[in-house]
Amino acid sequence: MRLKRTLILMLSLAIVVVMAACSKGNNSSSPSASSSSAPPASSASTEPAESASASPEATGLDHSETLKLTVFSTTANYAGPQIGWFAKAIKDKFNIELDIVASNLTGGDTKIAAMMASGNLGDIVIWGDDKNHYPNAIKGGLLLDLAKDGLLDTYGKDIVATYPKAIEKAKVAFGSGSSVFGIGNNVASNPTGPSEGKDMTWGPDLRWDLYQQVGSPEINSAADYLPVLKQMQALEPKNAQGKKTYAFSLWSDWDGNYKMTLAKQFANMYGYDEIVDTALYTKADEEKYYDFLSEESWYMKSLKLYFDANQMGLLDPDSLTQKFDDVVAKYKDGRLLFSWFPWMGAANYNTAENIEAGKGFATVPFKEEVMYSTGFNVYGGNGIISIGADAKDPKRIMEFINWFYTPEGGMISAGGGTAVPNGPKGLTWDVGADGKPVITDFGIKAYADQQNTQIPEEFGGGDYYYGANQMNFSFVVPAEVNPEFGEPYDHNLWQTTLKRNPNKLESSWREKYGVLTPKEYFVKNNKIAVAPQGFTGKEPLVMDKTLEQKNKLIGTVIQQYSWKMVYAKNEDQYNKIKQEMLDKVKGLGYDEVIAFSIKKAEELYEARKSVQ
Amino acid sequence: MRSPSTNVAHVTDHGSGPRRGIPNKYKLFLMAFPFLVTTFIFYYLPISGWIYAFYDYTPGIPLSDTEFVGFKWFKSIVANQTQMEEVLRVLKNTVAMSALGIITSVFPVAFAILLSEIKTSWFRRFVQTLTTIPNFISWILVYALAFTLFSVDNGVVNTLLIKLGIIEEGINFLATNSNIWLTMIAWYWWKSLGWGAILYLAAITGIDQELYEAAEVDGANRFRKIWHITVPGIIPTFFVLLILSIGNFINNGVDQYFAFQNAMNKDSIEVLDLYVYNIAFANNFPFATAVSMLKSVVSVFLLFMANSLSKLVRGETII
């Protein structure tokens, strides 16, 4: 009996202890978490006194103490401390070290959710898009209000002065009119024209050497590529290692958000793009849209195109089961003849050796093509950079972020993702006698072979690739003109680069199309549809949780059936699977999703008007 | 557990009469106390998370600011006809995979017996190590291996079959819906056969050697000895594991099916855990919680059912 009583006592004691421990944990995060309307104030007061100034910069901040920042990036593909030339540059200038936490490498969305639930997102936070997580983090009080205490006005002067619209959008869309919780990516100061670099986002690109050998036949529509590719395949049925060549090789590990990822590229080449997470494609520069699953949809037409390609033996049979890296390897091995993106085929196959041998990928546009182009965005894109609510030294962080919007910061790290940054001045590029930027010989080597180019110790050492800014956030759009030189930030667009002696592949391409770059081709021939990047001046529409769930489920069904259709044995089976898919998504509430999508399209049109 | 501890208490009580300090029974309790606390923290406290199933919870926003929605997410599992069919399909796969797993759970038993019959000790150890290693390879890597072996275009198996002239076109072993349950169970045992046999090997070592000697005197051959001594010797272990695996009937885990899933085999490979992962894990915590609550309830029910069945059949229980 006594034992029993003690047991009860002990157990209840245990409960009390545990509860106390837990609620303590909650308490530390709840002050910031509960104050959703009033921005958290704790962080502003925790920083060291400003009096002791060893090396005052223009902002008067003390840099004597090394500031270690945790960067939580949902877009980064590298985790750990920032190393190499970029680390050296920011250490020298700001005495800042970065430690990057990459959700992509540690569980994706699950990692983001775990970070959110923990209540601390680190010092700098980078969001891949401004949906879901970002607004939730604001509501949860996890982000610092940059407008508070004049933080932005004092330490973010260049952002405020050069890109005021980005701040305006941040206030209206996410900050209930007065707060700034983040700044959009790829921001520009001039709202007209296409914002891409030398190449557009899509091609299509073909193996230029083989295309010429079959007589460079005229291509009118997307479907016309098939017979041409068949001829090219007949010309080179096997690569140097004796392995079969294919026109298309797809991968499924990027599927998600409603689609089979590789079935939307032709829509882009017809001037349409999907509205993310909805069931509509809209025209870049007109108020036109179509339903994802309708007959006129280029999503469905692409499935048919791949189906036909498979019947013709042009489609890699391993498409469904392989991963992205396998496809990259196939491009490198010269086993593929078609590339949707310039950064895929050309980037992997056009090595110095292949170019020397006259082989390589180049853009071969079709007649009907109207390239979808993202216009310059004065409001900033959907990627967001924020400062965490519990950040160590918000003033220095703000000063640091501001630097990326100045000519100096822009030159060293413009770009992100697939773009190659310019690197440190005096090493990879320099200013010529005429005051224009020019790539050095070392730079040419470094850009072409990033991973195998060693950087001298005085610039930070390591290789060029891992030494680049690994936050993976593009602050200013790389095509933005740098006021210091009157030339874009992106080294690919400098006059000195474009006029540098072209190789055989480039000259034959330029000869055929009479232009220097693919971008020039699309612009000159008026085969481009630039989507104005505007803003409604209202909070964005979001799906409620129930609809979101339905949408997600419908998305997985579409994904699965898309692949089945591509690999259908014959036309009858293709049509049967298609009908099955249509019935199934209807049953799951596709009509509701469409209704929401149309509202989303109207929102988009309204936004576009703001910059016209 | 209980009887030795009371024995100890008895002995000391009688031996030295009343003693200073804490009485022994409390001492024993205090020894167990840390484990009680650990169990409480790691097994009972997390149950409080079930509350999320009743809210429209999003990570980052405190629960107090989110809307209470009652049984909405439970109802959404069976919201309409198509949704019902989806859930039934997923449950069918779950039951099938688990049933196959339970039926084939005799494999490690047989393997352990065969292994213990190998008399050359280096060879036995070699085989055991070789079969245990795959257990430590992640399913993602197993898939990478499967891809190099079975891909159409460049896979070892297809290349071999084509070179031998058995087939002309490569067979897509990975992107097919036929026999997917069997393929999955085969991969499962390839990975865990050696590991699963370890417990049985331990049980076999525990069998009294005298029994074998006596059997030998009685003229039993090798097979008879296995059948009449080894098998009955490890049956209790087998049953304990069997009952536990019945309790885990609807928890297939995600890894294996996640790695191997693709559009062609998804209809048959999507088990409950994978389904929840695919549609809810990243963005819908309440739904995932609701499903896992139902799973817990069903698991407890199954475990007790298996336990009472065992009582009926064998007169023994494990709980």
C-alpha cells in the first residue's frame, strides 16, 4: 500500500517536473510568438553597446567583434560554414561569418516546419517563395520588422533609395501597411523589357552539330521537333562509349506542385506559364488563360508529344525511375539530343573538348515560339530575405544585407541558383582602360570550370564553385545595369564578353540567326512575351486548408497519371488513362480548385496593371 | 522481474532486521524511477500532441491563435466517394504488405536454423555478416543499387539478358505494377534477413545441449533434432515477435516504399504511411496527426486481439 502511495507521489512529481521543463521551453519562444500584431522588441535591445567603435564604417557600426550569423536558407544547396572567396570578402569587409542551414539538404518542407515550430529561424532567413511559410512566420512573430526603430532607414539606405517599390510591396502585402518583414529577390529599378541574361530560361536547345548535319530543317511547331530528332538520332544512334542516344530523358524527382515538372516547358515556349499551385496557365502579356487539363492546354499536348516520342523510340525508357543527376550525367556523356533549358544541355555538354570537336548544344527556336519572359520586377520577386526575430545584431545584419544592393556587393555576388557569379574584382574580372568591366583570363577558366578552379590563398583559397555565395539568393536581378559602369551586373552581358572571339559553334549559330545571343533573337524577332511583374496592393489570396488538401491530392493524381499516359502502350490506352484521370480529379474536387485558380488569375491581371 | 526483487527484499529484511536509511523496497523503486520518467517523457507526453488534430494548425503560429475545428480532419479522410476509394486502395496495400510480411516472417527462423547447422565456423560467420550488412544500408541507397541493376537502358540485368539473347528489348523492372508486392517483400528480406535471424540465433544458443545429446543417444538424425528440439526451442521467441508485428500491422514505414514508388507502381505500393507522407506530411499537420491517432488506436486494438488469441491457442500471453 505504502509503495503504491509513494509511486503515485513520485509519478505526480515527475509530471510536475516535466511539465515545468516543457513550459519553460515554451515561455522562451512565446513572447515573440504571441505578439503577432506588435513586432518583437527583445532583439533590438540585446545587441552590444554602440559606444566602443574600433573601425567605424559609413554607418558608424563597430566591426571589431566577429559576427557569426546563422543563415537559414530554404533555397541553398550547401550546408555548413561559408568558405572560400566570398567568405573572405565579407570577413574583410564586415567581419561577418556565415553558417548556412539548408532545408533542401535536411528534409525539405519538414525541416522548415520543424524550424518554424521551434520558434527560432536564425539570423538571416531566405524563403524560396512568399506563400505559406513566410506569411506564417510573420503571423507567428518569428521575423524582425525592419521598419522598426529606423533600422531600414539608417542601415539599409541603398535599398530604400534604389528600390523603394520593393519596400512598398513588403509593407502592403505582408506588413499591414507599416512593417517590413522581408525584401523580394531579383529586384530591379527599371520596369520594362525582359529581365533574363544572355540566354532565356527555355530554349529549346538541340545538338547543333547534328542539327546542321541533317540540313537544319525548318521547325514550325513543337511537334515538328520529333521527326528532326529522329533523323538526328539515326545519325548518331550511339555515343562514344557505345551507349544508346535519346532525344528526351525526363526525371521525376522534381515533380510536385501539381504537375509532372517536364510537361510545362512547351507552354512556356508558347508564352504561357502556370500560376503556381493552381490549375491554370496564363499568357505572359495578355489576359488569357486555359485550364491545365483542357484540350488546348500545352501540359496535355506535351504529354501527347512525349507519348509520341516514346512510340518513336526517342524517349529514354528510364525516365520514370531515374533521378535528375542521372540525366545530367547522360547530357555529359553525349547521350541526349534535346534540352529544354540552356542551363541543362549546353552547360553540361559544351565542354572545351566538345566545342573543339565542333559539337555542342545551341538554341534552335521554332517558328510559332513566343518565349515567356519574366519582366524586370521593381517590387521584387517571390523569393524573400528576412531577418530572424531573435537575430544577434540586427544593425550589422541590415548593413550587411544592404551591401548586396550597392554596386560593390552586386558585382561580387549577382545571381543565384544556376547563374555564375562575377567573383572578386582583380581576380576573375577587372575594369579595363576604357572604364568598362572585363573578364580576366583566370575568370574565363573559373566560370567555365567552377569546381576545378583553385582560387589563390590571398582571395580566400578553395575552389571557385564552393567559394561562391551559398545563400542562394539573388538580391538584384543580374541584368540590372550597374550605375558604376553603365553595364549589367551579369558578366555574360558585358560588351567585352559578347565581343570576345567566339568559337566555331557560336559563330555558326550567330551566322544563321544574325544575332549575338538567343535573347537578342527573341527580342529582335518579336517572339517574346514579357510578363509585367506588378503587385495588387493587397494581401495575396490564399487557399484555405481544406482546399489546399484537395489540391495537393489532385496534384498527386495528375502527376501519377501523366507518367502513365506518356508510357501508354498505344493510343487507346492513352485515351483510357486520360479519361480515368479526368474522372478521378473531378471526384476529388477539381472544380473548386479551378474556381480558386480563376480568382488567382484575376488577381494576377490586376497586379500587372500596376506597372503598365 | 517481480519475483527476484521481492526475494531480495525478503532476504535483507529477515537477515538484519530494521535498518537505517531508506527501506529496500523504496531503494528498488528509486532505481526504477529514472526509467519510469523516461518512459513517461518519451511515450506518454507526446500523446499531448494529439491536440493538433483538432485545430487548423500551421507551424510557427501558436495553437492558441489557431481555429478549433473539431473532427474536421477525421471526417476529411472519408469526405467523398473518390476519397473513400483512395483510402480503401491504400488500406488494401497496407494490409497486403503487412500480411505478406507476417506470412514470410518464418524466413529468418528458417535461416537461423540453417545457419546454426553450419559446422564450419568461419563460413557461418561469413554468411551471417554478409546477410546482416544490408540492414545498415539506407533504402535510398538500396534503390540506387536497384536502379543500377534493373534500369532498362544500362542495367546489369537487362544488359546481361540482351547479350545472352534471352530478350531483345530491355524490360522495365522498376516501373511496373506487376508483382510489386512480391518485389517489395523480396527487397525487404534481402535487407533484413540476416538482422532478423540474430534473435533466433540467440534463442538457439539458449537451448540446452543435453537435449541434443539425449536425442542423439535415442538415434535421432539431424532433421529430427531440428524438428523436435530446435524448433520448439525458438517457438516462444517467434510468437512474441509475431504478436508484436501484428501490433505493428498498419505501420509499414515510409522509407522503402518512398524510394521505390513511381507513377506505374504507385497504385499498389502506396501504403498508409506513404499516403500520409505524400499528401499531408509537409503541409498538413492536423491531417497527419488525425491519421496517426487512428493508427495508434487500431494498433493497440490489434495487439490486444493478437494477445488474447495467443492465450486461446497457446495458453500464454506476452502482456
